[in-house]
Amino acid sequence: MPNYRRSRLGNTFFFTIVTFRRRALFDSADVRAILRTAMDKTRRDRPWETLGMVLLPDHLHVLWRLPDGDADYSTRIAVLKKRFTRAYLPGGHGEAPVPPGQRRHRRRGVWQRRFWEHTIRDARDFRLHLDYIHVNPVKHGLVKRPADWPWSTFHACVRRGWYQSNWCGRCDLPGAAEYFWPETDQEASGLEA
């Protein structure tokens, strides 16, 4: 098994966090509320700024900026998953069966064990990942336009002037969308160009 080392450089990161066996947990409003509460509590204890996010039925993508000098996103995600699971299971929600080997290690059938992480390198990389987040519901065939998906930061980004409300309105993936960005890269992302 390779010895993978997560990046500890920079303070802006893109993450993909997936449910166990890609179960569609987030189809219900009460489960989305549990996730929001878990995120709010975790963010109070271990701060971050959410720059972009989309919640799909079986996974979420987020862009987080952590405080300077603090790149401990692994603990944040672990605490978030644990808080969610502890509120989710007693609420009468089921979990997927877990193999005996994983059960011995106290794994639950709610989240995939790991997550995917990418350190944002510059303003262009930030924009590519922000676009990926917002076009993801279109990619998965859930809506025809990013503006039609209610569980993302797309509308907040429109209010900030980062997108037009009809951005990618006629998307034929993989792209050909017209971008509307502020005057400078630094203004768009808050990152050094």
C-alpha cells in the first residue's frame, strides 16, 4: 500500500466527502439539517471559511479556507463526520451493513472512510474547482442548470458577482460556459495570484 501524504501547504482546499457505498442520505430535509448542524458546530470549534459547496444525494464537494498556519483539515472532517453520525443514527436513520473487519474497527455504514483532498494552488485553480462544484448537479443529471440546484453556494456567488445567474444555462459538458468574474483574480478568490 502506498504511503500517501496529504498536503499541509497553503490554506485553501477542495474536498470530496462521500457517503458509505454512495447511499443517497441527503435526499431528505431532516438529514440535510443534521449535516448543517454538524457543520456549524464543527466550524465553531475548528474555524474555516466556506468559499464554495454543493450537497448532492450521496456526496458533497467543498472549498474551505482555513486560518493561516492551520492546515488540519483531516481533524475537521473527522469531527464533522462523527458529529453527523452521532446525530443521524439515533434519529431513526439506518446505516449500510459494514463488513466484519470494519466493524471490529468501529466503522459505521454512514461515511466512506477517507475523503479526497486537493490544495488550491492559485486563482485559476480556485476558479476551476469552484466551477466544478457548481456544475456538479448538472454533471450528475439532477438539474439542467446550476441555478436550479438549491443545495449549493451558486446563488451566493451570483450575489457576489462571480457568476451571472444564467451561467452554464445551456451546458453541454464538459463546458463551453461563459464566465463572469470580477476585475482581478485576487478579488475573485481572495488568493494571491
